[in-house]
Amino acid sequence: MKRRTWIKLAAAAATLSLAGAAAAQATYPDRPIRLIVPFPPGGTSDVVGRIFAEALAKQIGQPVVVENRGGAGGTVGSRAVASAAPDGYTLLLGTSSTNGTNPAVYKNLPYDAVKDFTPVTQIIRVPGVIVVNKNFPAKDYASFTALIKGAPGKYSYASSGNGGATHMAMEYYKSLSGLDMMHVPYRGTGPALNDVIAGQVPILWDTAASSMAHIQSGSLRPIVVAAKSRLPQLPDVPTFAEVGLPDYDAEMWNGLLAPAGLPKDVLAKLNDASRKALADKDVQAKYAGVGAYVVADKPEAFAAMIQDDVAKWKKVADFAHISAE
């Protein structure tokens, strides 16, 4: 075959391939979409993911199937999405752990939290709260800080585990406040919460959703909330900004991510469908029921937030010498 003829055939094949890809993108989605939740069933991320999957399916016109792929603090499922084809059919329910704290505490993280993903939209944010055992001497934030400052290293706080989001959130607070407290790691929020309620450890940083029932029953006392404004359920509890720490931002988040290289038109469709899904009042009510509020931002805003989050938690990990390995 002459070289000129071969070149023409190759060019024609490339044109057909591009046309086929364009047609595939134009009809996206034409089959079910997988939403990988990188944690086991039953947890907060699983609940958030299933609410979102059902709502997105109604808007996108195809089933959105939740697949739980837990392990190693969310790294197993996140890696699976990072290495998947960027065609919009494999998506990740990203979290403030998988794409926030994990890059700071895992030295050999099997994915790049920024470069290996296409941010689609931030779904929700979950306020946090510092709580203490009901018999703890401090009754409010002023007496809490005075007590801790008066006895550096005497008091301890529980977390869901070394290098976990609640551990990082508390160390972030310590770095800004100058308070000295000992860390007691547990294997999960449940055991940590139980021991603080029982008085084995006096202090805990937790999501408001997880602690709210215990606060309302009187088993725990809220000291300060990590939120943009005071929570309706806790109108007398100040925010970190109100107590003099306006730079403290440790709300937990969940967002929709795709593999890096997602075509722009597919990204636009996913973002538009996601934001319409999240605008539904019933969906917002379901998220409010687990202590969260909807964000539904544009990809650019979500990408900037992730970059800021990764940088923030790396500083915290360096300050507290935290490593999960």
C-alpha cells in the first residue's frame, strides 16, 4: 500500500473514531452509571450516596447503582475510580477523608486526590461539634478553654482513629487555639462516642448529626460548633468564628467526582443533572435529617475547595506529626 493511501485511510479512521466518541458523548448516558461509595454500607457516606443516587437517576434518565467498595480509609474505592475510564459511567462519592485528609496522612496514597479526578459538584457539608461528657467541669466555651489552658496535657479527647477526619479536625483546632490535649484513638466513631458518654474520655470532636441525639438526651454537652452559623437545633452554642477562630473550617463534606479527563460535555450534563437533583426539596429534607445541608456548586468551585482542603490538612498533619501508616 502506498504511503499516501495509508495516511488517508488512517486519517479517515481517526475521523470516524472521533465522530463515534462525539456521538457517544452526545447520547450520554445510554446505560446505568456506577456510583462507588468507598466505605461499607450503613455509614453516613453510604446514606448520603444512596439519597443522591436515587435523585440523580431521576434527572439523568438512567439507573445510578451504588457500589460499596470500602477499605483502607476509603482509598480502595477511590483508587478504583481514579483508574477507571473517564466516560462518566464510573463515579465516586468523594469525602473530606478520601480527597482531603488522606493525602495528608498516607505517604503512599495510591491516587492523587487532585490530579486523578474531575470534580463534578460538592453535594453536602456536615457541621461538626466539640462535645464533652455531661459531668465535665466546663459548661461553655470560655470555661472549657480556661480549664484546658490551666492544665496542659491533662485532658484527653477521643477520635474515630489515628489520621481520621475527626482526629485531624481536633488537631487543626489545637494548632489554632494553642490548647494542649492528649489524643485517644478508637476504631470508629461509635466506640469513641460510647466512651465519652461513659466518661472514660472527656472530650470528642464529632459530626453534629452523630452527636445530636446524645446532646438532646443530656448525655453530652456541646461546647462549640464547626458551621457557618449557629445550628437551629443548638441555638445557644457558638460557632468557632464567634469564639475568635474565624479561619477554622472543619465541616465534613461529600461530593461527586469522576476520573480525570472527563469530557467537558459529559461534565456539564452531570453537573446540571446533579444540581437539579439537589434542588429537590425532598432531597434537601432528607439531608437535613442526617444533619447536613446541600451545596450543589459548579465544578470550578468544587475543584478549588478540594485543593484548599488538601493544602490545609497537610499543614495540620505536619504540625501534629500525624501519619496513618
